[in-house]
Amino acid sequence: MFSTQSGAAKLMLIVVIGLIVLKVVAAVITGSISILAQAVDSSLDLFAVVITFFTIRIAAKPADEEHPFGHGKAENIAAIVQAMLIFTAGGSIIYSAIHRIIIVGAKVEPVEAGIGAMLVSMIASIFLSRHLFKVSKAVDSIALQANAHNIAADVYSTAAVLLGLVAVRLTKLNILDPIIAMAVALLILKSSYDVLRKSFGGLVDVKLPDGEESVIKSCILEHGGKVVAFHELRTRKAGSQRYIDLHLVMPRNASVEEAHRMCDHLERDIETRLPRTSVTIHVEPCTIECEQCSVSCILRKNR
């Protein structure tokens, strides 16, 4: 899993560096604030890639004596750092755009160079974001997913800049450039909020999504003829690792061996359906309320 993540991070590094060089050159040639905004955004993407590269190395380390639950939350921390960087970039772009409109004045030329640079950037970002989403889903990495969202946001913002430059070329209204830059910044701020919300949830141990908890419950309810009930279900996630614990109520006359065998079966079943999961089950005997129980056992037959 680590080699897959590392390969994706290296690919990001190469592509993002290339895009930064392309956008900086285009911004210098054209004097476009919207292209400069794209260059700033890509520069922060580069920093985020570096953070991700080192983070996945830490998160991939196995649990040890000092970190018995592993190092998965390093990914959440990295994603939060990325979100703050994205937010800073958005704010700086808005400031630069307003400064250009009020004080400096907007002027973009030659527009064609900017259009070509944005077209190349958009195509590269589309392919890179798709690859990152695919890898992040396969390895369940929140850090890679945060990078994928960053690059996907670049696709939309680059498209906006591209359309804006085309509009400037057709209408000669140079003021459209900083206005579009502010629209790009708003998209960047929205992306920052989405990444921050999801990453912070992992640090404060938000429960797993309802769909995943439903999978856990279905694994248990499939054994309604042998298991009395369950309660105290608690779930959380650290990086790509899920943690689940629950109390399992077994028939009072079930042997220790039977209870142990059922726990092992449920753990394997849950881990098969939800990869990278650690399950802890506490077994409890049922109370003798047989009229409310559907489990077939000796106690109920003797009542």
C-alpha cells in the first residue's frame, strides 16, 4: 500500500512542478493576475505534496509501544495543514485582485500565451486528479484524497481563468481578469473548508459514516439465531485505519469456546467488508428474559 501512495506522491511532485513553471512564465509574459493566482495555488499544491510524501511514510508505520493505535492520524494533521495553506492562498488572491482593480489597473497581453498555458494546465490537472482519486480510494488515504481535491479544484479554477482570458481576448475588457481571479479564490476557499471539515473530524474521533456502520450491524444481525443482541457500538477512524468496538450479548448457556468462535467470525466478516479495520468485542451473557428473545437455547426451552 505504501509503494502505491509513494508513487502517486512522486507523480504529483513532477506534474505540479511543471505546472508551476508553466504558470509563472505565462503570468510574467501576460501580466495576468488570474494566471498568477493559479501559480500561487500550484505552489501551495507543491508544498502540500511534500507534506503528503513524508506523512504517508509516517502513517504507514506499524503500531508500536508508544503508539499502540498506529500513526494514521498523521494523515489528518497533514490534510489540515493543507487546508490552512489553501485558505491562505485564497485570501492572498482576493487581496491581489482587489489591489489590481482599485490601484494598479488591469491589463493583460498577449492573451494567447495565457490561453495556451491554461489549456495545458487544465488537461494535466484532469488526468492527475482522476489518478489521485483512484489511488486514494484504493488505499483509503485522506492525505491523498485532500491532494486529489486540491488538484480537482485547480481544474475548475483553471477552466474559469481560461474562459476569462478568452473573454478578454474577444471583448478587450481587461477588468475581467481580476474579477475571475476572485471567483477562483472563492472556489479555493470552498475546497479549503471541505478538506478541513473532513480532516478535523478524524482528529476528534467522529464516528464512521452511516453506510459503514450499517455494514457492521448487518454482519451481526446475520447471526440472529446465535447472537441475542449487541449494544455500545463505537466507531472511529485514524487515517485509513478504522477502529470498532461493541458489546455482544450471547445466550447465557453458551460456552466460552462458542462465544470466542462467534467473535472471531464477526471480526473476520467485518474486516473483509471494511478493509483496514480493527475490531474489539466485549462479550456479555444475556439476562433471563426469554419471552423477549428469539435465540434458541436450553434456558428458553426449559422455561
